[in-house]
Amino acid sequence: MFSKSRLTLYGNLWLATLIVISSCMMATGARWSTTALLFVIGVAPFVVIRMIGFRPPPASVAQVLYDVEHPVDAKK
């Protein structure tokens, strides 16, 4: 998987590209609503990736079943 610094670099490049595209759209006379919609559509995947990217993976089925079948003793 990618390191945090590489993901940050890609994210910054992604946002910089969106800003350049939005600026070009405004320079050519596009409406603000069109530019904002394009920007939101472009940022949405990045936001989803950031939300789920750094979480630990969920427990596998085998790990969950093993924990249920072998409870931890309170005496230990």
C-alpha cells in the first residue's frame, strides 16, 4: 500500500489539478455553478479515499469465530 506521504502528495496534485481546471473554466466564461459542480465531483472520490484509507482492516471471519469459540478467561 502507499505511505501517508505518497497519498498526501497524490492528493495535493489532485487538488491542484482541479483548481487549475476550475480556473480555466472560469477564464473561458463558465458559470460559477458549473465550476463548483465540477470541483465537488472531482473532490468527492478523494474525500472518500481519505475517509477509508487509513483505518485498520476489519477482522476476518476466522478471527471473529476464534474469539467467539475461545473466550478470554478473567482469571489470567
